[in-house]
Amino acid sequence: MAIRRSTGRSDNGVSVGSAFADPTFSGSFPLLFEFLTRVRWDDGKPRTPGTALAFSEGESVKICLSDKDAGEVAFVTARTWAGVWEAAELALEPGCADWRPMKSRRNVR
């Protein structure tokens, strides 16, 4: 399974290359690893790797997934650190996350 490609472009999948090798992490979280490390789509066009910002809030652990190519973000929440990484992996399945437009930094004070 491949990560989603931002809307408005033809979906040819993702590139075969990554700037990193981490068999343990990529074996446990293949979609998340691809989301965070892929630098090219299969058609050779550049891809800006996504980011995952993990933090705790009260009794919850959260990750903000930021899809730089699509200009969208999605949040996942769990009760444990292990659980939030699993939730992030599931959120990257097509149609499983509530992706929303990124807020412009210019409007933030």
C-alpha cells in the first residue's frame, strides 16, 4: 500500500527512493515511514516529505501529520505513545484521516 498523493494531481504512486533506511521503523510503520521519507513520486516529480509532530496533552498523546505537498494536516490521538504511532499509521490509509487545510502562518500572531 502506498501513501496518498495530494488531490489535484494524477496518482502514480510514490517513488522507490528514500533518503533514509530504518528497517525496524519501516517494518512496523510502513506508511508512516514512507510519508516521512519519500522525496520523489514514481513519475520522478519531487515530493516534500511529510512531518509528524508528537506531543502529550493532558492524558492523551497526539500526533499532527503535516502533508507538505497537499498543504493539509491531520491529527491522531491515543492514550499511549505506542498507540499514537499505530493511530498515525492507520490514519495514512486512504480515506482514514480527516485532512484539513493548513492555516497560513501569515495569519498567526
